[in-house]
Amino acid sequence: MNIFTKLASFFNNQKSENQESSSDSVSLTISNHLRDFLENEVLEGLDISKEHFWSSFEKIVNEFSPRNKALLQKREDIQSQIDSWHIDHKDQDFNPEKYKTFLSNIGYIAPRSPDFSISTDNVDPEIKTIAGPQLVVPVMNARFALNAANARWGSLYDALYGTDVISEDDGAEKVGGYNPVRGDKVIDFAKNFLDETVPLEQGSFKDALGFEFVDGNIQVLLPDLGQVSLKNPSQYIGYKDNGNDSYDLLFKNNNLHFEIQIDPSHPIGQTDKAGIKDILMESAITTIQDCEDSVAAVDGEDKTAVYRNWLGLMKGDLRESFDKNGSLITRELNSDRTYITSDGNDLVLPGRSLMLVRNVGHLMTNPGVLDSQGNEVPEGIIDAMFTICIAMHDLNKNGSYQNSKTGSIYIVKPKMHGPEEVQFTCDLFSAVEEVLGLPQLTAKVGIMDEERRTTVNLKECIEVAKERVIFINTGFLDRTGDEIHTSMEAGPMITKADMKLHQWIAQYENWNVDIGLETGFKGRAQIGKGMWPMPDEMLGMYNTKTMHPKAGANCAWVPSPTAATLHAIHYHQILVSEEQEKIMNREKASIDAILDIPVHKSPSEISSEEIQAELENNCQGILGYVVRWVDQGVGCSKVPDINNVGLMEDRATCRISSQHIANWLHHNLVSEDQVRDAMKKMALVVDGQNNSDPLYKSMAPSYDGLAFEAACNLAIQGRIQPSGYTEPILHETRLKFKS
């Protein structure tokens, strides 16, 4: 019995009284949660009947489910051939040319595409022309989703004061209430930013005594110098009058805005010679509202929660109330920001990030919808129909705010393997557009380059989506997991630390940018880079994440609104379009280097101490993530690592660790007993790290909980998981927990 048969058997046992046919004319079985939500909430305000929606959905399910299944079978067939090739050649020196020829012969490497440029139309400037930070957030959590959407603007003073970017030396500790010593360091940093970003003809913002308007432009008053202009007066855009001597000055640099906020009555403004109370940064330009890796949605009830928040974002009425320090706080979407420009006209800037939605990949099915034969429907098909239909509220201007000003819906699609799977996604979107009455090509697609078969065929993947594509992004975490699984039979992998230094990763990152620029992404679409994983270590991010705009990425992922505000500074320092021009003239990354398998050349030389340390590190990471996924339904969270450093963990990080153990287990560097012993040892560590969480259920000393079982299975059964994914085991275990 293979993994798919086991899952189908288990999931079919989950059918219960909360599922019934949506209508007599449709043979789909729909979760009550999903059916009621669609009919009573989603369709309200849309010119679509429930009968049309469900009958159209069934036609799409019947057409695309078999294709989806065939694509997954092709993954298995190709993997089987790769496994056999490595087994057949295990006693021979690795021959890169023979390996590459073999991959071409079996269709893993597709025929090369001719030169072309993408032609995607109706794309908002946040994607086409504005380079800046990008947030990824679990849309299942309303508070997080709202915070991310509102992170388009963020306080620089707050971001600096609350993080380690500002040191606590010399009396600048973050203790108690406001520390003026620390505040002075923040202000000094912020005014250095002003001097570097909008420099004056003479002098420094540190000495500013005030601001004056002269002939529609701004002058800065300095001691002994009087009125001083900006070196580039066009960087001043306009102002917003807040009354009572309070006003905001708007500036623009490298296509990004920020405000100098003046309020002499404010506690901070009172201490500033020019009355400056803060600098408000345009921060998270785009936000991916995630239905995939950062959520734990395993049934119709969970999917309804996901879609309900997406609906609230598209209609602009999502709200979330919560207690904070004894006060009830309500979050809702920020309104737009209005200014008077230097020539006296009104200027309106968005108050929210441009929102994309990440659908799930092709692998998983969901018991929320069953077909006429009682089989679960592929979750990606469900996502396409629901997220596109919900986004019609934005296109129809049914809500308080507008997300896309150009009439587009932006869908990020993860975990696709090669151009055929991208074509499937494009065809699926086209079919949904047709049945919902949308113009063709309304739904745009972002291609996550996080599987090796997509990397080596990236140009070919882009070509089949050249009229829809708005985004490519390197997802080095999933990509590493797929690297290990694809080459499982090639030999024992190097350690995770060494993996980061291996040539394939650097070449992969460069290849993604090279192909994006080669196919016309400059000025038309996003080229993205991955997540900074340590949300508490903002100084490290600030000192190193310049590498992403320098690499030609016009967006890069950050773990929080605060991180977005700090990362925005890098896009003021670096003009990405200029970096892209330089990159277009460099030598293209090497596909041969990308295909260089990171196996350990001398596995017998790995010490037992090194093996044990690597094993325990992997086990601790898996357990810390899985226990919250299974027991609490948390799909992404800050998990302390083995050294108690908080890391943002999701299914991609879990995939690496589980595949790494599976690889070493398969090649006899560790035994199954050794893995189980390490899991028990690390369960004690994870229990200790979570002892302050009232919802946490300890794994020790019984080690018989569902979460502990799932963690062990991810490692011990990792070799037989489809493409090395964690979802089948996690979903099965979470459903057991919920039932």
C-alpha cells in the first residue's frame, strides 16, 4: 500500500455528518462550513448564483483532478528513474555530463526555450516598478493578516528603539519606560538616514531648527546657514497638515516614500529642535497572504477560516479584537494617505500593502470537498476557485478599499515541478476565469522556484506563463529539501551548515535572477529572495540583507512589520534597477554547478560526535515545529533552535531536517534506534523551551503523543514521502488530533 492509498483510506474515514451534497444537481460532497460560507458570505454582492458556482466547480474538478493526479504520478516516475540511475552508478565516479544527458532523456530537463520576454499586462506598480520588502503571513490568523497588510507604513523610531539595531551599551538599555539615552541613539541613527537619503546642500538634519515652505518647496533651517535646500529638490513630494502646528513632510527616493513627522507638542517632538517626532517609512510594499506553508488547514472547517479572512481583506471589513495589557484593541485595515503636493495637487498613497494570495501546491487533497466517487479533491483546485472568486469583491469595488488598481488578482503558486505543472496552473486559472465571467489573464501567477525540476527549467516554466507571470522567487528552504530527496540514492549528504556553503545554492540564487532578467522581468515583474529567519536578530538582518537588493531582487521576504521597516532602508541605499543592469552583463550562472549534488565525499571521515550533533539539531527542529502544528494547529511560528535562538519555522524548514535524517538513515550513518533516542532526548529540550505556554502538551516522559509520533515518522519514513514533503504526515496526524 503506497502513501497515497494510505492517505486516501485515512481521509475517507474522516467523512462525518458535517458533509452533505451542496445541491441535488451536483454530485460533489461539500463540507457544511465551506458550503454555508460560500453561499451566505462569498456570493453576497457578486452576480453569481450558488447553482452556477457549484456546477461550474464540479466541471473544473472533473476536468483537472485527473490531470493533477497524472502530474503527481510523473513526479514519482521520474524520481524512480533518478533513484535507479544513482544505484546503477554507485560504484562509478560521478560523471556530470552523463548525468545531465540522462536527466534530459527522461524529461527531467525539458527542451530549451527560445528567447522571449514576458508580456503580462495590467500589473500594479508595487509589483512592476517599486522595489521593497515583502511580508509573508498566515492568512488564517486575522490579527497577523491585518498587521501585515497595514505594514505598508511603519515607524522607523519604533523599529529602531525596540530591536538590537540600536545597542544597549552606554546606558541605552531597553528597560522600563522610555529611556532618553536610547532615544537619542535612535534619533541619531534616523537623522543619519535622512542625511544619506535626502541630503541637504549644506549641513545636516541633526542641526535642523525647523522647516519652511518657499515657492512650494521645502527649506530646512540650520544655525548660521539659514534656509538650506535639498541637494535634489525633486525628492520632496508634498505635505499633510494635521493641525495645531503638526504636519508631515513626504519625500521619495528610489521610488519609495517616507514622511518626516513634525509635532512640537509630542513628547519626542518636544525634545527635538525641529519638532521631529518620527520618520514614517513606506515598508512592506507587497504582502503574501498565505494559505500554504504557514497555516495548518486540514479540513473544510480550517479552509473556511482561511477563506473568510481572505474575504475580509478583499472587502476591507476584516477586524480582530484582542486584549493588550488590559485594554481591548481592535485591528482593521488602514485607510489611504492623502497629501498636498508641491504644486498644490492632491496625492493619495495606499495605506496598505498590495496583497497577493499563496494557494497550496498540487500534492495535497482536502476532505472539505469530495468528488462524485467520494475521493478528496486536490486542494490547489479548491484554492483556485475560492480565492479567485473571493477576490472578485476587490475587482468589483465592493469594499472599503481597493487592493489592485489595475483589476488583477495575484496568486503565488508554490511547489510546482517543471513547465508542465506551471501549464496546469495557467489552464486551471483560465478555466476558473471563464466560469466566473472574468476576463482571461485576470489571475496572475507567481512562480516559486523551490523545486529542482523547476530550477533547471525555469525559463521554460516562465515561457508557458509568460502572459500571467508576475513573480519568481527562490525558496532555498524547500529547494534544499528537494535537493536532498531528489538525490537520496546518490549518497549521504553534507551537513546543513556545509550545505549553505555549497556551490549549487549560490548558483541557484544567481540563476533565478539571470533567467528573470533574461525573460524581461525588469520593470514588469518581481524577482524575489527568501526569508530572514531570525525575527529577534534585526541587527544581523540589517547588516547582511543588503545582499538581496544587491543581487537584483526587487523584493525580499521579512518575518515581521518591524523587519520590513528596517529592510526598507536597504532599498533607499541601493537602486535595484541599476543593480539589475549590472547583472545583465555578468556571466550567466552555471546549470552544471546547480546540478552538482552535495553529497559527502568522504562519509567515513564524519566523526560520531559530528553525526550525533547534526542528528540532535535536526530532531530538535522537527519536534519544536511539529508539536505546535499537530497539537495547536499553528502552521508557522518562532521556534527556539537547539541554542535557544528563535527561528521562523514552517513546513519548508521541517522538510530539510526530516529529509536530512532520512538520507543519513538510508546510508547507515545513523540507525533507527539512534534517531528515536535522539528524538526522546530532544523532546525533553523542547518541553523545557515551551514550559511557559499554557496550551503546550509535554511529549516526555511517555513519548506516546501524536506530535511525537509524527516527528519520528517524518524522519524515519522521510525517504518514501512524495518529493520529501511533510504535508501528508502532518495533515494525517492533525486530523487524528482534531477527531
